[in-house]
Amino acid sequence: MSQPLSDEAINQLFLDARTHNLWQDKAVSDELLTQAWDMTRWAPTSMNCCPARIHFVKSAEAKEKLKSCLSEGNIEKTMAAPATAIIAVDTKFYVNMPRLFPSFPGAADMFEQSPELSEETAQRNTILQGAYFIMACRTLGLDCGPMSGFDNEKLDETFFNDSSFKSNFLCNIGYGDKAGLYDRGPRPAFDEVCAIL
């Protein structure tokens, strides 16, 4: 990094960005979703393990399947969103380690032989990649509505049956309608939650 971002960019990514619940009737192109992934894939992960898998729900058929997995309070906003990303964990991410992290030839075996380490690594790094995905979307002018509030087991059976993928969280994507925003809640100040040691 050489120069700080402009105030405009910082506002778009952080200070003015909100979790949206209401969406404009405006499609999100497959090209934009591809761009978002092309930025997300450079997120740092442990030993470049890259365990996140993203399925984009856009079609009417896929939305109906997703609807059956959602908590009541998340149905309306998710059905109205132009796209919903299912951010999932590939529990067998380690099979790609020989290609992704060739400097440690034993990485795949290490994770395969330690299910606890494998799960912990996959969960932590998928969340990290998911956060990068949100920032990538914001960079492209998209708004996001990340959420839990769904039946993980049912969703996994519906979308990931007979695979090694497990859902982590959902993220609605589109062009938000500010009329649906809640009043912004406070956030802890630096001195409340941080320490410089």
C-alpha cells in the first residue's frame, strides 16, 4: 500500500455502508458477481487454504428452495434481493492444498488427519473470506445484507447434498433502498474494546 484511500472511498466501504433489508428492483449481473469473487479470492487465509465456496441464488427456482430454509423474519427481504450469496465452507478444502500451498507438501495430510484442526481452520478462514466478499461487493457499488437466521441443516441438504460443503452465513446482494434502513446503532469506542500493549 502506498497511499490512503480517498474519503469518498472510505465512506463507501465503511462509514456510510449499511446492512440493507429493502432492495431496489434492479438486477445484479453475473459479471459483477464474478468481479466480486475475483477480488475476494485474494483474501489472506491460513496457508492459502481458501476454504470458502459461494453459491449465488438468483433464479426463481433457486429462491423458492432457499425460502424454505429461511427464518420467518428473513423471507421477505431475501426474496426481494436480486441475489443471495450462500457463503459455505468446503470441509475438504485440504484436497487443494498441494496446488494452493506447494511449499508445505504435508499440509493436506495434516488437515485430513486432524478433523478438529481442519474444522477450526475452515470456519475461521471462510468467515475471513466472507468479510472480504462484502467489501468487494461494496467496492463495486453493491449493497449487502449479511445474515444468519436460517436452518443450516436444511439448507445444506437442499443445496449441498452429497458434497463436502456446509453453509456458514448468507448475504443478500443488490442495490439497497434506504427507506428500509433501521436507525444506526452505536458502536463501541476504541477505549472500550481496544488496547495498545
